Amino acid sequence: MRTLAVMALVVVLAGCGVGKSSYSPSKKYSAQQLQRDYSIYQGVLEETHPGLYWYTSKERMDAYFEWGQSQLKDSMSEPEFRKVLSYVTSKINCGHTSTRPSKAYSRYMDTTAIRRIFPLSMKFWPGGAGTDIDTMVVAGNLNRKDSLLKRGTVITKINGRTTQQLVDTLFHFMSTDGYNRTHKFQTLSNRGFFGSLYTSLYGFSPRYNIEYIDSTGRTRAASIPLYYPALDTATRASVTPVTRVPQPSRRERKQRQMNSVRLLRIDTANHTAFMDLASFSRGYGLKGFFRRSFRVLKEHKIGHLIIDVRSNGGGSVTNSTLLTRFIADHPFKIGDSLYAVTKRKKYSRYIQNDFFNRLFMTFFTKRKRDGFYHFGYFEKHFVKPKKKNHFEGKSYILTGGNSFSATTLFITSVIDQQNVTVVGEETGGGAYGNNAWLIPDVTLPETGVRFRLPLFRLVVNKDKPKNGRGVQPEIPSLPSVEAIRRGADFKVEKAMEMINADKKAAEQAVRY
């Protein structure tokens, strides 16, 4: 009996191993399977998405849906199908609605060694005054021996495609709030994203023909190879001496993880502090961090605080609201309206946690005359500023295209204060509002492809213009080729310039 049990276990494990290794990302799905998934995809969005026609008219959205349907006349692999869905999804103009790989595809990618990578990371930004030409600059080069395409090199073409052609094409497959382009430029600039999206659209090339501008301003050409991690000997143990260092404890690893998300640094000599906030998500002890931080700021009599939310994609509104309470000098609301368009759904079996989401709506929302399910508490309730350890000094909030979702709520609540200055670039999150709150995944039954589905529509301030843009900085601080070349943190430099000017003015006022 024991022998039979061991043999059965071996058979099961062998079967699992075969199944795992036999998965292929190039697997083809029939046109009928794709059409079924696409029908569910469109049906879910039309039934449930609260902002489907917010920035795109129904007539235009119907045309995009029809275009997507017309592409499914033959079999496709999952990546090919996702490309169609990504194109159509981007036309909703909702930054919280995006496609995701199936779980099987994700597991395959997690367990497969990376064999090849597009070699360059890029920094993108829109054309400045007097020019409509967007800028593409090398931010990093995996080919370490390449002495030509260094950080800060302006690239004008890749395989014959100009910067403008690349931007215009790639933008069609990227989701954003409203008509916000800053978020798309920043997303392309995030490490590895450009190469990944470029490859998904154009495939790999053994070599890439690069047109660039050299240090003298002349246009040059270079041919660079695809990057193969397995062939890179720079980090091999036989080449690189192994230095044994003590392994960090579990507590130390957790602290490092926390510090990568939230960190307070204080310059006691200059009475200035820096608060880095990469997320408002739960699980990082932000409530305790905020309370401790503002107590320390008061103890050290800090007069100037730089809050860096450039990489903060949002998270828990409870956390962003708590931070706001330490900065705001007036009562504030989360938003003027927050509602879902439906509670019961025809396609509920494909929607993650749909039972609990409907339960939430049953207890916390009320159907009003407009037919929508309103979260009345946030629509009516004003949040009061903190009294204990409230920050009375001057705050400088650093923003950029990755500042999203709950981050825009924080910024919007305090931007009009005299002692708050927003420095940087337009936020990626919409200033007027967004579709968010509860965001389950929808899983399509045939391919397993998933997409994010926000259930609530939030209007932050109905009196703000509905222009599809993010929160605009009061003091713009934009990238430049020179800043990228020298690795400068130009937004921090701008904030410090303002702080030093403020201190100098204060000293002169005391003197006279």
C-alpha cells in the first residue's frame, strides 16, 4: 500500500511538471473562443463601468467596440488578443481600467528565465514651447560596453520609426484618466515599460538601428544588439568576487521594505524635512508613520516640508485622508459625488468578489432618483483637520505623471492653501474625478485574460473644469536633456531653491 501511494504521488508530480512546462504563450484560440470572450468583455463594460461614456461618447465607443470585434476573424494567441483589448480599453480614457495577462500566462512568465530584453530604458516628455516634437532620451543602457548611447543621449529614431511615430502609436494601447498625456509619457518612462510595450507591438529584432544626436548636435546612427542576460558575464560569480555579508534579519528586511514606501528624513540644521511616499496602500503602517512623523516635525520645529508623491499611484483613501488632515487648514470632503451605476450584474460570475461588492453596496449605498447607487457618507461628510501635531509650516508637494488616484485627492484638498505649493508636473490622476474605489478583476472564461473594472465614479469637485486633465502644478519643474544626463533630481532642486529663497527673505525681514 505504501509503495502504491509513493508511485501515485510520483505520477501526480510528474503530471504537474508536464502541465507546467507544456504551457505555451503562443497557444492559439479559435475565432469563436475569442468572440465569446470579447462579447463578455464588452457586455461587462456596458453594464457596469461607471465612466464608459464620460470622456468618449457612446457613438464613438460603439465604433471602437465594433473595430475590436472586426479583428477577431481568425485564431490568435493570448498576447495578440490582449493587444486588441488594450487598444479598445484605452479609448475609455479611464486610468483604472486596463487589461492583464491570464494567471497561466503570468505563472509562465514568473517561472521562465528571461532570455532577451530590449536594451534601452527611455525617458519621454512632450514637446516644449514652440515645438510639437516629443523628446526621447536614454535613461539606461543594459549593454554596459556601449560608449555611444549613454544616459542623456537624445534618440530620434528606432528601426526607422521616429519618436513622434512611436509615441503616437504606443499611446493607443495605454489607459489614462481623461485626456491626460503626462501620465502616458511617465508610464513609458518607467523602467522596462517602453521596451516591453515596444516588443509586444513590433517584436524583437536581433539588432536595433538607432538614430541619435551626439554631443556636438550632429545626427548619428548606431546598431545595437538585443540584450541577452545569460551572455552578460559582468555579474557571474567566476568574474565578480563574492563578498560575504551578513544576511539581514526578517525585521530588517521588513523595515527596508517599509522605508522603500515611506520614509522621513530631517535636516535639523536647516529645519527642513523630506517625506517620501511611494504609496497610500494598506500594509505599510502608514497611520502610525504619519502620527510619528508629524510629532517629530513639531518636536524639531521644522518649518519646511517636502512631500514627494511623484511615484505614488494611490491606494487607501483612509491613508491619504489622514495625511491631508495633518496639512489641511480647513474641513474638506472626499468628493462631491461617489456612485455605482448598477448593483446586480448579468455577468457577475466573471467578476472577482462580486458577492461581497454587492453586499457592500447594499449596506453602504442608496439608490437615488438618478438611478445610481450613491455612497452618501463621503458625499456629505466634511473631514476636519488634525489639532494634535498639525503641521503649520510650509509644504512643497512634488508631483508627476505617476501621481495617481488617492494621491490626487490629497493634492486637490490642500493645493489652494497659502502655505502649500505644488511643484513638478501635472498629476496622472484626473483633477475632476476618476472611476475607482472598488476595482475587481474580470476574468474572461476562454482565454483567462483579465481586466480591471472600477465600480464607482468619483467626482472630486463638480465646480472644477471637466477638461480631462490632471492637477496642474503651481510651479512647473520639467525634465531637460541636461538634467537627465547628469542624473539630477530637478524637482527637488526647484523645491530647495524656493525654500532657500523663503529663508533668505525671512532673514532680511528680521534684519530690517
